[in-house]
Amino acid sequence: MNHIIKFTAVLASFTLLTGCGALNSPAENSVSEAPAESTAEETSAAESSDAASASDESATDESKGDSDTAAASIGKPEKDMLELGYLNSTAHLLAFVAQEEGYFTEEGLNVTLTQFSSAGELVNGLESGKLDVAFIGSVPTLTFQSQGHDVTIIGGAMTNGHGYVIKPEFAEKDEEGVEILKGRNVASVKNSVQDAELQILLKDAGIEIGEGEDKVNIVYFDSQKDAYAALSNQTIDAASVYSPYASLAKSQGYKVVYYCAHEKALENQPCCRQVASTASLKANPNTYTALERAFIKAYHLTQEDHDKTIADVKKYIDIDAAFIDTEVYGGYSVSSPDPDKKGTLTLKDTIVELGYTEDYDIEPLYNTDIYKTALDSILADGADDIYNALKEHFDAYE
């Protein structure tokens, strides 16, 4: 399901990050109806036909029991009024689709979506109780956890979807690679996936960070919006981007230095994660399972109905629909609710090696049970190719 990537030095720990890329292909709608219940007549157990009926009844009751167990494991949400934080990115489309298509409401939830500017603001919102769940970049989430912030990863949001762009006078075409950044001032965001990825590629290419003709000078900004806006400054030559900034940049004449999805060292890299307060998760497990069911349903729609997905996203990220289409379905990213624990753990090891953060025990802060319970309950209601693919991926990368 996933492509195994081989590379050297620090990149060796980055191999086989995740298989989410395989989830991007829309599957045909071939829903398999759950078997109807049947009841065998109570007769004398001596006849062979009665024995066969009893066997059939036992199999049916076992199937029914599994479904009942899945439904019972969810229960009524302990809290139905939720606050969800997101960034100005198409990466967080699962929340947009779940809201616009009524999936939150179906799950008994009333969810308010609020846009924030940075990962730091989102974590503060979770810890202060102003937010119940947030979509946050994987790198800042990992570094905040390592610093003692008691927040837990419960699911995924996007894989890949970012890179760097450069002013056209410094590049003749797109995707010339990090070598064209030598001698340039590059705007980025500290404690971000984009910055970690750039450092990985520079190290692999043997390019030092700093001032000088053979080095890359990284200038840090507080948010992606600020880093991108810095391109208007004459002293900044290139800037980090996440979706949809790459498409916006190209429309304004900038060239793409690289898309992370096209770099072997970064292929299928877990970007944004679903994050919640650890205490809130413990207090409201049914609530977060219902929330996860809504995200899983939203993912299903994104695979079946591109036009509706794009329309839903545009209500929150007000850019040209063609840009949204490119960012979501152009092969640069995948928006999946899967927690992708294996990929995120590998990323953690990589940023520790880069010196981004100290190592720490992530196990208490990574909850895959909520996603598993939510997905199992949906599968019990009736599976199809899309839901089955999610199950296969989770089993392989949990």
C-alpha cells in the first residue's frame, strides 16, 4: 500500500512514514448491505434441518452481537456543544465538510468552527478549555508534547500538502530543488512541518543553514500567513507554503521550489493531526468518538463527490475553486482522518535527531482507540470500498 523509500543520514529514519497516499483514489460506491436478521423456528433439536437452522441462527446472532457491541461502545455524547479550531488551510477540510454536510449534527453534536493563526494559539485554546479539538501541524504538536503540554493526538487531517516557493527571477521553472535556495533569504515558520522538511532536504543535500553564497539563510515568522506575506519584501527571496498558498503563489508568478509530495525523503509525510486536551478526552470519550465518526463520514464524501467537497471548502477558505481543486485533488496532499501512528512516530524520531526537540514518551499522548471505535461502528452499519480501505490502512499503520 505504501512505497518504501530508501535514503541516507537523517533521512534513513524517515522511511515508510505512512500509506495515506493510497487512500486518495476515490473508490466506486459499492455499499454492501448488512445481512438482515433471521430467526429460526424453535423445533425439536433432533431433526437435521432444525440443526442447520440452529447453526444459521447462531451465526446471525453473532453478527448482530458484534453490531450491537459497536453501537453500545459509543453511547450518548457526554458533551454536545464543541469548539473546533483550524488554520487558514484546505488541509482542514474534514471539519468543513463535516459541518456543511450535517455529519456533526447526525452524531448529536453542535460544533462551532473558528479560524486561528498559529499552532501555538490552537494549543493555548485547548489548554484553556476554549477549544475542544484542533487541527494542528504534526511537528508543533510533537514539540508541544515534548515540552510538557498535556495534549493528545486522536486522528489525522492531512498528509503532505506543503513546500517552498521562490521569486521567478531566481528560478526558470518549478521544482528545481533546494539547491536554488543557496545564497537566498527564505521565510519560514519555526516549529513547523515546513521548516523541519526544509532542514531534512538541506542536510541530505549537504547544504548548511546560515548566511553566505553556499548556504540558505532561514528567516522565521510567527505564522504561515506572515511568512508568505514577507515575499513582498525585497530582502526575502523565497517562502514556505502549505495548501492553498502554493496555488496562490503560482497564480502570482512565483515558482515552486519543491512540493513535499514529490520529494522521496518526504513522501507521505503526516502533516496535520487532530489534537485534544488529554483530560477532556478522558472525561468525554463518547463525544470524541461521535466527532471522529463525523470526520470519517466527511472523508467518505471527499472521495465520492469532488464538486460538493470543493464547494464546502470554499465557504471557509475563500479562494478560487480551481485552486481548491488543485490543492485537494491535484496529487499534492491527502486529507484523511487516520491517526497514522507509525508515520508520526517516525517523524518524531526525525525531529529529535534534527534537534527540534528532546525525546519523550509519546504513548500516553497518542490515542488511536477513539478512531478505531468510530470506524468499527461505521463498518458495522455497512461497509464499502472506501471505509474498508480506511480499515486496512489503520490496521497496517496503527
